[in-house]
Amino acid sequence: MSLHCDARALLSGWTPPSARDAELRERFLAHLDTHPTGMTRDCLPDHLTAGTIVLTPAADAVLLNHHRKAGGWFAFGGHCEPGDTTVAGVALREAHEESGLTALDFDPVPLDLDEHAVEFCSPGTTVHHLDVRFVATAERDAAHAVSEESLDVRWWPVDALPEVYPDMRRLIGDAVARLTQ
């Protein structure tokens, strides 16, 4: 099965947790139906990406990266690469690469979807990442590292976050809710 087919099957079979996610799922599926290359960064101005929010098993702390190009604190994630076969695999690979963590307890069921403009992705073009986001846990004392894409990677108490975008705050809250229900 191709990555494109996996994305279509994953999104089609997923039960969105909110009306917002249901609308985004329809947007993402329409994108995939229209663009056979919709999973690649070459598909402009929009393409699917995948990410992972990493919490402690107790859901009391979140591991974030201070993204070098975006200039803020974010979850881990990024583009699909040649050789990727599943959307969940993209999210997990990105989490490993950007966090330096080797052991993650990864949930392959999407947490939520997000569409956001990325000015630095393709100079001169406003690109939209159609992001499928997952949740994983790791022990707080697990060794993590800063990647080339980040200025810093660190654990933050979920009740004492750094300045983050409102959507990142919502994503963290949704991940905590999933782990504590």
C-alpha cells in the first residue's frame, strides 16, 4: 500500500473527536483525491504532514522543541519522506529525529488534525501543512537531544507552559485528555 493510500484509509476510518476535526478530515480527503502527490512537499501550495505530541505517562509534562525556523515552541513533526509507508510512521520518525528519544509509546490513532500556513516551507509561496497529529509518551528522565531543526528541546509542566500558539495549547490539552480518560 502506498503512503497516499495509507493516508486515505487512515483518515476515512478515523472517527473525528470534534466538528472541527470532521471538517478538516473532509478537507484532507478532498486534497488527497485531487492530488496524487498530496503527501509530498513538492505538492504546492498544500501537502500532508504528520506530527507527534510527547507527554509523560502521567500526562503532567510535555516535551517541546523550540523550532529554529518557526521561532516558537512546538510538538515534533514534519514532511513525508521517500521510503515512508504510513502516516503514523512519518509522525513517529519525526518524533525520534527531532527529540532524540529512542523509546516512545506511540498511539497510532490520530489525536487531531490541523491546517496551518508555513511561510518558510517554500520561499515566495504560502504553504499549508495539512497535519495529522498523534500522541506518544516517554519517561521524563529519558535522554533527549536537540536536532538541527531546533534551538532547544525540553520538558515543560503542562500547567506551566512557555509561550505557545493557542493551537499548541489546545493540542496539549487534547493529548492530556486522551491519556487521562
